[in-house]
Amino acid sequence: MGTIHLIDRYSRQVAVIGREGQERLSRAHVAVVGLGGLGTLVSMYLVGAGVGELTIIDYDTINITDLHRQLLYREEDIGKPKVEVAVKRLRDINSAVRVRPVNEALTSENAEEVIKDVDVVVDALDNWLGRQVLNEAIVRLRKPLVHGAVNGWYGQVSTIIPGKTPCLYELVQAKSLPQCVGYCPVVGPVVGVVASIEATEVIKLITGIGEPLINKLLIIDGKNWVIDEIKLSRVENCPVCSRYLKEK
Ligand SMILES: [Zn+2]
């Protein structure tokens, strides 16, 4: 792709983040873990924005109950693997982005392989068990993680830098949305708000522009439109950080 074409395609964005910002995006590799409500929308924004490479990870198939919020999927996709459908649709949005599908659950066995080469990881999971695995991996590999979660009318976002901010384990102890039992009930557009904030955080981290949500937890109440910012501080004896950050 020639420079002129690139500038044309991203010109509205380059006007904000500059050519250097755009070039940084084009060299960046992002992993989106989970391709549900958050992951589909974050992926669409990142592919649209022109990241160089996107790894998408999910083991699930598309269910009819996903369609009210997972706008990358259609009725005809029901029953198909999420990554399989997503990789095609994301390439249709921007053929210049290398989209790498991983049709597996993130486990402690494959986590390192999946995220070792990425610049930023996006938490788009819907359960805290999976987040535990993800948290250990990003702390061990010292990868920045943009965390997002939704529940009902509520959502939360925070950016985790291992060694600098509380990890997900500490965040959950400090203050967090209640865990969902079985599945998370959610209002589609509230998921969209949280996904948009997560994608914005990724763009900020990669370009180095603006202030990411470092040591801050943003809590969004979509029912009353109240957005709170909670200051976070590290816990001295976090079992995850004290275990994995000492290893290096
Ligand atoms: Zn920790």
C-alpha cells in the first residue's frame, strides 16, 4: 500500500493522531481475547483504525442470543465458530490488516504463545476465571492490558501496566462489577460504550497520545449516565505480581 493511499484512507484520523501516530498503529500488533460483545466491537474499531496485526481469540460458536450486541455477526452465522466468521468480516472491513484467528480458549498452556509478540492485549472476556489466566500471562510477559467488563447497564474500563499499576487480581479485590452467574445480562449499546473506550485506550497506548486509564478504573452507569473514576493503587503482597514480576 502506497503512502498516498494510506493517507487517503485514514485521513480523518491522521488529522487527529498525525502521520507518526498512524504509522505506529500500522506497526502495532494487538490481541483481542474474547470475541463476544466487547471483542467484536473493539476488533472492528482496531481494524478500521489500521493496526498492523490483530490476533483474535475465542473458542465459542455464534448463538442467537449474541446478536443483540455482537454486531459483527448475522443470523446466517448462527452455529459457526466466532473466529471463523470474524476473520472474514474483519478482512472485509480492512484487507490491509493481518488478522490472525485462534480458535481456542485462552489457557495457561497457550497464553504465552498467543500474546508473546503483541504490543497490547485487550480483555474482552465475560468471566473472571478466564481473566485470571489472562492476568497471569500479561503480568508474566509484562504486556499492557486494556481491561473491560460489562454487567446490565454498567461497564468498567482500566488499563493495566504490569509493575506500574494494580493487575486484574488487585483490581477485583479493590472494586469491581459483580460477577455474572451463568451469563452476563447486558444492554447492547452499553457494551458498545465500553468497547469504544477500550479501543480508544489501545489507540492511545500505541500512539503515545493522551492519558490512558493508568491506576484508574472508569465505571460507567448507562442507566443514569453517571461515569465515576476510581483511583487504584497497588497492593503490596499481590500473589500474582509477587510471583511473576520477580521471575525476571
Ligand atoms: Zn498484582
